[in-house]
Amino acid sequence: MLTRVTRIARYVSYDEMFDHEPVTSVNPHATRDEQLADIRQIHPPEREALGVFAIGIELVDPPPLSSE
């Protein structure tokens, strides 16, 4: 799948990221608190202290819609 990076935003923490980014853009089925808990299980505080990036992407050549 060919994609294009549309933007990159840097934040000091996941809390700051969710202050500026829609929570649904990360996981549309989880609340902010659920997502923060999930992210922090994967990325410990020392990694978060390095900074957080939000990367926007889009499909370059979307596949044709199926008529099925």
C-alpha cells in the first residue's frame, strides 16, 4: 500500500498529543484514558520523555471500491 506522509507533529507527552489530536485518529474504539493506558504499557516513561510524534498519512492511489 503506497502512502504519503501529510504531516508530522511533535509533542512532549502523550497527554499533550491527545490535547491536540483527535483520540479517534489513534483508535476510534477506545477512550482517551484507555488509549493512554495502552500506549504506556508499550512505551515506558523514559521513552515518552524523548518526545512523541503524531504522523498523518494518506493513500497515494486508493484501491478501487468493490461493487460487492
